[in-house]
Amino acid sequence: MACVITDMFEDVEYTEPAQAFQDAGHEVVTIEKEKGKKVTGKNKEATVTIDAGIDDVKPEDFDALFIPGGFSPDQLRADDRFVTFAKHFMDEMKPVFAICHGPQLLITAKSLEGRKATGFQSIRVDMEYAKASVVDEEVAVCKDQLVTSRQPGDIPAFNREALKVLEK
């Protein structure tokens, strides 16, 4: 599974799902602009060493995409390479797991139209403008493909539903 991430990610929105995915036997490959770079969460509780640079990977090589929240998705969506990468997963109906501000990358990829989704309260209007069917629930699952959650408190439900999608 690919995980697009950069500095200022929401620490637990990366660490807890990544651990749950790994515990279930899934490999999580972190992707940023540069392989080997160390990125730090906004709470400075987690540091991640990047496994691959965006120019060194192809979305076809991964079965799922994980987008942690925080300020990371907003930074990544300013780079067309990450937008194109994320769009591939949505277009190909591969599993996508986005929590909190994670859907911002999908908004920029113009991939939320007609999809049931949720996100952090401050981006829900943006999601509505992107023509998503926005709900205020701890987890939203759309077409057994897209799993979204609102905030750190939703991580248990997010992990549970993401793992169910990965089992299929």
C-alpha cells in the first residue's frame, strides 16, 4: 500500500493506521518528494523516513492508497505528481483510505463527485463543492473502495473499515 505523506502530518493519523495495516500483513510504503527524507508530524510525536520519491514510483505498483491528515495533504495537493498519483487509485477503484484533511488531495484530484465521504469539519464545505455526498459520521465507506474519517477520535472505526476493504 502506498502512503503519501510529508511534514506536518497528524501524528496518530499516520502511526495508528500504519501499525494496524502492518499488523494485518500489509506493507506500507511511504512516498514523498525525496526518498530517505525524514518527515515530522505536527505534534512532533512521530518521524517517518520516506521509502520512495514520487518520481520513483507508479500507482500501478500499489493495491491501495493511504492519506493521513494534518497539514500534509494540503501541501501535497500543490504538487501535480501527487494529485495524479491519488487520482489513479480513485479512477481505477482501488482502495483509498483518507482521514481528517486527507480528502483535500482527492478534492484537488477531482475524484469525490458522487462519492459518500467525510472529513475534518473545516473541509466539509470544500468536499460539498467537489460534489461529494458528505456525511458527519466517524467513518464513511463508499463502494467498498473509499474509506474516510473525520479526526483522530475516529481512528478505531477508520482502521476497522479500511481493513475490511483490504480483505476483499
